[in-house]
Amino acid sequence: MYAAYAARIDHDQPLDGLELGERPEPEAPPGWTVVNVKAASLNHHDLWSLRGVGLGEEALPMILGCDAAGVDENGNDVVVHSVVGQTGHGVGPREQRSILTERYQGTFAERVAVPAWNVLPKPEGLSYEEAACLPTAWLTAYRMLFTRSGLRPGESVLVQGAGGGVATAAIALGAAAGLRVFVTSRDAGKRERALELGAEGAFEPGARLPHRVDAVMETVGAATWSHSVKSLKPGGTLVISGATSGSAPATAELNRIFFHELNVVGSTMGTKEELADLLSFCAVTGVRPVIDSVLPLDRAREGFERMAGGDLFGKVVLTLR
């Protein structure tokens, strides 16, 4: 079957390790199922895999891709939850959780094998392309906003770095849930797009907000950390799920954190139950993932280059028809 896979690890030039071509058909052990992939979306996790983060040489070649929507063996439209081993279903109770492509072959292929427990029904109102955006970036944003932050409708949130998959998801989901959403971006066009998604205000990085916020959604890391901490109300919560600009800020702002009794909360992916809630939320509210571009699988390299360059707004989706 045709697939996009990591053939080599290269920390400095990750795309040099990306290859497209034939790979063996997936095998489904007891308790697993094979999904015919219709659409799969790119995540920064795929670039990090090519750099060797979470993926060792011994696991190569590894088909990339965490997210997928497609058709199961019974002809049902489904969405794949990409966290394997979270509760032991399909892999045994002692296996630590992992994301597809860390231990198991991923979704950038015509077919993928996953535990049957990891398959959820796709709502009729979502296209394959839209549904394929949800299991990683949108699920991460959903958990950050509604599980880890403690935010309630009417409260305010700052989303750092508008344009990326998690950030655009947080803007759209937050606005739909009745939150007052503020965003930052270096790009004027991305700030305008954020306003169209429902943000109340869009600002340049580091800019003073109209008022301090109840929570900050942080995926940028070192470059925005100080601004995130300074933008919070006393007792506010900073939720961090990534650090694309680096994990070592110039100052940790410890004095401000303890003096204002701020909460710093980590967040990683989400549960199958949260993904089911997210699918329902999109179906009921009409919120749809922001898609930057849709490419056939054989043009996957273009999608990787676009994501690596950062010149995108929303998700890059790969299709198989």
C-alpha cells in the first residue's frame, strides 16, 4: 500500500528522512481493526518524529500520521483516537500510553491498524477532511480549554500564536463556548483571520491586552512565556501543551507566579471520551476545523514543507480517495 513514512532520522533536516512509496499492509492482532483511511491531517508531532523525538532508529521505517478519518471493516464512517494503551484496551493493561507513530505505524497510508477500542463513529455532518483534524490538535485544544483550565462561559482567555492547529482550534472552540477570546500573532493576516473565527481582540506578540485574562492557552513556549504570565489575573491559569519556540524562557517569572497565586497546568492530548465530546460539540454547534490546505497523499512533502515553514492558518490535510 502507498504511504508517507520516516525512513531516516535527521534532527537538522527532518524532511530529508521523509519518503513516499509502498509499505506492507497492516496486520490486525486480536482486538484490533483495520481502517481504510480517507483523510489524515499533519501535526508538528510528525516533524518531531522525523527529528527522532519519540521515535528511535530501531523503529524505522515508520509510517507517519496520528490523525485519520475513514471507513472501518464493516463499512462504517469512523474517526481514529490516536492514543494507544491509555487504558489497556487492545494492547494489555501494563503498556504505557503512546501516540501512533511512536510504537505503531501511523495514518499517512491507505490503511491503518488500531485497537478496535480506538475507533469512534464519525458524525454525519463532518466531512472526512474535517473529522481528520480533530484527534490531535483539536482534542488538545478541547482538553486545554474545558478540562484543564477551569474556564466557564463569559470568562476570558488569551491564545498565543494564532495560526497553528491547536491555537486555531482554541479560538474557534472558545468562541463557540461563550468565552471572550484574545489572540496574538506576528502576522496581520492571521490576526484578521482570528477575528473572523470569533476572537474579540487580536494583538501583536507582547502587546498589552485590554484587561488581564482568566486563562492563557500556551503552545509557543519560551518566546511568549513572560507575556502569558503577565497577562493573567491573580489566581488565573496558564495551560501549556507545547513549546514550539523552545522550552527555556529567559525568565520563569517565579515571583509573579507565587505572588499572584497563578496556576501553571500541563496538558497532553486528550481521552477517548473527550474526543467523543468534541465530535458531538462540533456536530451540535456547527463549529468546523480550520483547514489551511488539502493535498493528496502523494504530495505529502508539500504539506510538511508548509507546516515546517509556519506559513499556514489551520490544518494541512492529506486525502486518499
